[in-house]
Amino acid sequence: MAAEDAVLALGLSGAKDLAGLLARERSRERALGEVATAVVRESVERLYLSMEADGVSFQEAAAYVRGYVAAAQRARDTVQVRTVWSGPGTPAVPVRATAQVLAEVISEAQQELLAMTYAARAYPALTEAMTRAVQRGVTVDIVVETLADARGLLSGPEPGAAFAAVPGVRLWHWARTTSARTASRQHAKLAVADRRLLLLGSANLTESAARRNIEAGVLVRGGTAPRRVAEHIVELQRQGVLRPWGAER
């Protein structure tokens, strides 16, 4: 399990590098020095601790990692794409409701959940699902628009306040330059779980969008799209384009 988690966190290229380090019996400190993000570091460290606890040799661990890499490569070629809708249905075209699929994405997350939304309103189904995710150890990061940056196009409470009841959730906003602020919006709407399940569409994280509006989207399971979306968000965070919500704008 620790080897699988490390492969999922590192991605195929990084996992191959890790297998090479293990095969050459490199230390935990050397392996940790090869990775950048906290989530990846934690996964690699758990792998080394598991090796020590279970008496697994470096060569055996390298074989485990390579096995999971091979399985991930096969899975990468198996991509499922499904349409997702909110609003009235039609008998001729069966579709899956946005609220149902959003709950599925959150419930499947075991390590990392990344989401982006323009508007947000608290509603129990969403906050309860995210609270359960945090409780089982999932790192939850949500990028929201702010009232100031929406410049009158959003009203009511700050979108970030919708998640105030979720302990441990980390909120982010787009830290625009002064010149960009007047002509741009953080308009992306998505949720990605563990870099392998992606919901992408028109629905904000609100009950009206999930249940009542006509909204459309796609659910992508497998392939490179979920991973690349997550990597893009994490890189925007690292570069300071996305900053913690509430920080000086």
C-alpha cells in the first residue's frame, strides 16, 4: 500500500526515479531530497518507514514500486469519460446528476482533493462530505473568487465563507496584479481527487448549481487529465499566483 501511495503521489516519471534510487539502495534522506511538495515527501517517507517496519529490502521495495508503475501505465490508457448534468432530465439520454457526481469525487479522495469555484454557498451535503474527507486524512484545497475581485458580479457573503464549517480545509484565491484585477475573473469550476478522478464543468460549488440549474460537465476517470489539472493548480500555488485566502491582496 505504501508503494502504491508513493507511485500515485509521484506520478509515473517520479516513481520510476524512486525505483531507481531504491534499486541503488539510496537513503531516505536522499530520496526526500529528490522531491519538492509536502504531499509527495510524506508518501515517500511512509514508504521508507514501511520498509523498515516490515523488513522489506531495497530491492524488494524497488520491485513493488516498478510493479505499481506498470499497473499505472496500463490504467493510464484506460480512460472513462461521462457526461454530468444538473437540471431536468430526458428519458432518451440517461445522465448523472452533478450533486451525485460531486459527492462521489469527494468520497473517493483518500489523499488529496483540489477544487476551484467562482461562486460558493454552504449547503450540508457538500460541507459534510468535505468534513468526512478531512477526517480521513485528505488534504483539501479550494480556490475561490473573492467579492473584491469579482467587482460587483458576486453578492452576499464571501465565497470562501461557504467552507467555514469544514475544519482543516485550505482556501486559496488568485492574487492578481492591480492591472489584471479589473478585467479578469477566477471562473474555473472543477474538483479533482487523488489526481485520478476529475469533475470539470459549468457548476459552481453551490446547491443551486448542483441540483436546480441546468449545468453541464464531464467526469474523467483515469488518464493524464486529472493529474495534469492537479499539477497545474499545485504549481500555481507554488509560484504564488494562488495565495491563501484572506492573505493581503
